[in-house]
Amino acid sequence: MEKEKNKSMKFKGIGISGTITIGKVFLYIQEPYTIPRYLTSDPEKELEKFNNALRKAIQEYSSVKKHLESDISEDELLLFTSFDLFLKDEQFKSMVENEIRKGNKNAEWALYVVIEELVSRFKNISNINLAQRSEDISAIGEKIMMNLISKTYLPELNNIPENAIIVARTISPTDPILIQHKKIAGLVTELGGFASHTAIMTRGLSIPAVLGVEFITSEAQNDDMIIINPLKGEVILRPDEKEIKDAMELKVKQEKLLLSFNEFSKNETSTKDGFSIDILGNIELVDELPSLLNTSAKGIGLYRSEFLVLQSNSFPPEDVQYKHYLKIFSTYGNDREITIRTLDLGGDKIIPGYVSANEKNPFLGWRAIRFCLSRPSLFLEQLKAILRAGSNAKNLKIMVPMISNFEEIIETRKLLKLAEESLKEANLPYCSNYKFGIMFEIPSVMYILDDIASKIDFISIGTNDLIQYLLACDRGNEKVAYLFKYMNPSVLRFLSELISKANSLKLEVSMCGEMASDVLSIPLLLGMGLKRFSIPPSLYNMINKLISMLSMTDCQNLLKEVISLSEASEIENIVVPLLKKRAPEVLEYCHLIK
């Protein structure tokens, strides 16, 4: 944040959705209140107060859900299921009851103690999604507290002007203000991150948003001019005339470049010299599928199945999972390639019911296939649901994350066979001609690739984890994030060897990590022989245009030139001029959003 009294102020946050938006601030801040604390001589009366406030909170969430049902997808409606489950959770209620009965606390004090304990428990587990889940718990606690002390949010929601940019400390994804989403031009909050529930809801409602903007509520005032730039995660409060003019010009440039990419939405992907390339989509929400259908993408290269679990904060039974996966096939089509990744929980994704497993190194711990194989009944339900949903699929692929050894593949194969036998015995239709593969994330698997090649049909390189394991660098730690570089010579040499080895073993190889959509990396990956890229649907047109501007000869020569270099900066200094020459518009757009 850059501060100068009575002048414009710049803030940095996390861009979530939308493009540059200019508007006026509408502060949405809870009026200060005091939590009454006293010892009670009538615990039954306090329990009745708490239960009444709890019931009212459930009704209020139900009302918001009803208003938004027609505007958001079923995936986003799962957020309300998660909140509802928490409000009806017997353990939560018994914790409050215990504070009232045994601690003789009044209802407000008891609720405060319990919510603080739960929030602390989540925050002390060092990963991003847990911290964001703690924000949900705080929001639920505040909703119940407001009912207990008969407070309401100020200002009145009916007073929101058209095209207001809401500035708040935090917004719950079930907050009543979202009912007014058609009047909201943008959203800025101090809390929240890219994977938070609030982020999911703003994307679903198409609200331009920047979250995680520290101190904004203490500086902003109602009717202040404000610029938000979600593509760069920037906010300018009280911009001067030049900043407004620059923002408007930047918006025009961004939109013009995006428009120039649109002509590539339906083009088959190939290099300038005619080599065919497959671009697929990374998906976590069913409502992302229409945008993928508007392209010539070859299919879904990664469907993140854990989203269903994370949103409902529970492990849905087989039939619920089956209906969810069925929507993917019915929406996207049974003829298209659809790759479903089995549950990738743990690491930075909380495992419902296992919050207490406070691992010191969660990314190296009990996660993904390790968790699934330790809970075979849960894993079997998921496998059966996938096979049932894909009963008419002609190109279903099942991909397992975090494979580190031969035995994990054999055990997963056994469970898949058991799933087929169980469905056959139950006389339920299922897919039997699926392909089975692994997400390549652990470097040591390179040395057993020859051994496992006969047991798998494909590999998909997950660069997000692979690179942090290769470089011993936590990509979520800002102190060492500078080490996480795609252009690191070790990364490039490892990937070159891996892709070459997979091709020689006739294993289909694709890449689904973020590196697959990195503009500077793509020429080098093409030069290595990678021909399948799985990327976010929003980047499809730009990446398709980039590939069409490059020749395979250029890419192979580029790789030869840089592969022996020792520094990432040297490599980047050679790649950038090639892109300036071959795909200047793509490079310009990347500079505009960085």
C-alpha cells in the first residue's frame, strides 16, 4: 500500500474475477457492538436464546439461497449446504451448550468462546484453505451473534446505489448483500483469497472483485472514487485524473487484445508449420463447461473432483457423487475426452473430519492417493460413482494424483476392479473401457517410469507440485516464492528428459499444471515434444493464438539454445525476443496483466 494524505492510494490484493472497473465506494461495515459477558443462574434460558438465534440464522441463509438460486450454479449452491451443515452440527451445538451449562456463561459469551476456539484451530493449521475456512466460521458466528444481540448490518441494503463498488472487511458467500448483486459494480474486501468461498461466489455472480486488500476499510469513505483491476490484483482509492485516464486506456487495451484472441476460439490448434496440438480444459465447476464448449478444445484434461467434497465439507454418498459427475457427461457430451482426477485432498485442501491432523509438512504428508488408499471404502464409492456416470462415455480417463510408487498403482487398480465387479453384481451400467493414468508430481517417479508404463495409459504433469518438490521450495511461502521459477534450468532439463522418456515409452503425456498456460514456457515445452496442454478455459483463445504463431522448428531450436544455460534470467532473455517477434500481441497482454 502506498499512502499519501488526501491523495490517491494504491493497494495490492488478489484479483478474483472481471476486468478494470471504476466506481464509487459503498462501505459495508458492521456497526460496532459489545458482547455481553456474565455468569448465568438460568442456563435453560440462555440455551433457549442460543437455539432461537441458531434457527433464525438457518432461516436467513435459506432466504438468501432462495433469492440467488436462479443466478448461481448448483456447484455454488453447495456453499449453502456447507453452512447449513455447520449450523446443524451437533458437535458445534454441544460445545456451546457445554460452555453455558458447565461454564455458567450467558449465550453470547458461550458462542464467542466456541467460535474463537474453532477459528484458532483452523488458523493454526498452516495452509491457505484452512485459513479461508476460518473466515467462514467467523461469518457464521457473527450471524448468530447478531441474532442474539438483535443487531443488524448497517447501512441498509436498500440504500445501495447503482454501480456501487462494495468495500468491506469481509463478505460471507451467503451474505444478504449478494441478493443485490445486479446493482454491484465490484467488490473489495480485506479478507479472502482466490480459493475462498467468497471468491467462488463472486465468480459465479460475475462480480469484478479484488480480495485480501489490507487496511482498505480504514482508508475508504462512502462515495470515494475507486478503481479495481482484478487482472493485476490492484486497487486505487481516490484516483487522480491521470490515473482514471490511464485505467480507462488500459481497460480499452485489454479488451481490444482479448477481442483479437476471440477469432481463435473455434480454430483447430496447430503450430505455424502444421504440427497438430491438443488443448484441453482444467475444470472444477460444472458451470465452467459452457465456456469450454465455446472453444475447439479437445476435452477436459483435468476435472478436480475434490471440489464437491470441499464445498459440502463432507464426503457425499455414492449416489450424490454419481449425479454430480453425470452432469459433466450430460453437459459436455459422452463423445469427448473427460479426465476425472480422483480426490486430491490434504496439502492445502482440508480433509473434512480430519482437521486435527496438524501435519508439519502437509504437502509431503497424508494427502491425495495416500489418504484415499487409507480409506478404501470412501475411495471405492468415488470410483463407482465415476464409472456409473461415465457408462456411455467413449473417452473417460481416470487420473490418480500424488503417485510415488508402483504399489499405489496396483492397489488403485485392485479397487477399480472391485468397483466394476460391485456394479456388475448390482446390475448397474458402468464404463469398462476407460483409460487409467497418473498425475506426475513426484520427481522420483521418473526412475520407475519404465516399470509402471505397462500399468498406466497416460501421465499428466502437475507442475505446481512437481516444481516445488524439485526445488525444495514452498510456492505458497512468500519468503521463498522467488525460487519457484519455470525457467529454472533444473526444471527445464528435468521436464525435457521426462517428456522424451514418456514419448519413447509410447505413454500419452500432457501437462495440466499452471506452467502449461505460461506464455514464456510454451515455446520450450513444444520444443521438448509436449503436444497436449490442459489449461483454464479463460486462457484458451490466447494460448491457441500463441501456438499458431510459433513453428515447431523455432521451438526446437530455442530449446537447444537455452537447455545448457545456467541461469533462469539468461533463458528468459532469449525466449522473450522470440515471442516479441512471433506473438507480440500475446506478450503485450501478459505485460498488461502483470
